[in-house]
Amino acid sequence: MKHILMALLLTAMGASVNCAAAPPPANSNTLVWCGLDYSKVKMIGSRDFRQPDQIFPEMLMAWNGLFVEEMLPKLEKMAKSVRTDLRAVQERNQKASASQIDRIDGSRDEMVKPTHITDEDIAETVKSYKLENDSGLGCVFIMDRLVKAQATGCMHVVFFDIPSRKVLRSQRVCAEAGGGGFRNYWFRPVKEAVEQLPKMYKQLRAGK
């Protein structure tokens, strides 16, 4: 399975959807999907995340592969041109580790509402990406926390200008987890965040 996921991601890294092979001009409507970045995620809970050797990095790859398979078509409906550029995020995900698991429980106010990721962290993370695309509008989900006690996943949905790496919009989204199996259970918040993307994208394009 790991080899299949890697093949899927490697294909996606060089993929171009609904656009020419040449890099698009800076003023194009190209949206570049950069992936699910788990490099700063916290996995919080005493009753889950008990097999870290199967999470890091295998499950991070699985979630990114699932996004390409199931969610990328939704992005294609949203933007005139969509590309994928996943290598930078995959390299960061390779460095994620079991040290990001906190085996504690608590209230929603304690575990869900706060974020340990600052605006400065987001700006620095985006700036660090070494992308193959040199133009277009980048989009990345910087994963914040997966909280078992409240069955909630939070992430920062980030749009940025690829040439300048300037963050144009960052919005924290929290959504309910659910579904059969570890992979699907914690992928559901991502799916819920994707449902909000068209409105965010439209507002961004309109300068709101």
C-alpha cells in the first residue's frame, strides 16, 4: 500500500490539470494545491494515536494521497486551472514524529479553541516551501490539531502568492471527525474544510 501511495503522490507532484505544460503567467487564474502539511500538527488524546510508527510518515502520505484522489476534483470545479506541487510539503511531513502526540484529554476550551501555530509560523512555513511552480495562487492546509476527546480536527487554510510567498489569506477551520477506520475518521475534517474553499477562493479573487 505504501508503494501505491508513493506512486500516486509522485504522479501528482508533476501533474498539471486543465492547463498547458508551460508554467502559467503570474496573472493567470492558476490554483496550485501544495498539500496537507502535518509538520506542526498536534495529535491530542489518551485513547488514540497509539501506533505512531504507522502514522509517521505512512498515514500522512495516505491522507495526502486521499486528498488528491477525492478532493482535487472539487478544486478543479472551483478554479479555471489547477496544478499540484506536493514535494515541499511531503519533505516536511517526513520530519514529523511521535513527539507531536500529546496523550492528554481536556475540555474544548482547553484543547480545541487554542492554537499553537501563530501567523508568523504560517508565514515562515510558506516561505520555506521549495516549489516547482513559480507563479499562481498557492493553497495549503497547515494542520493544527487532531483532538480525540472532542472528535475534532483543526487546520489553517492558507492561500498565498507563489512568486512572493506572501500569505494572502489564512483561516483556521475546525470540523468534526468521523467515519470508519483511523484514516477516514481523521480525514473527515479535511473534507469539511474543502467544502468551505469555494467561498474563500471567491472572496479572495474579489479582493475581500
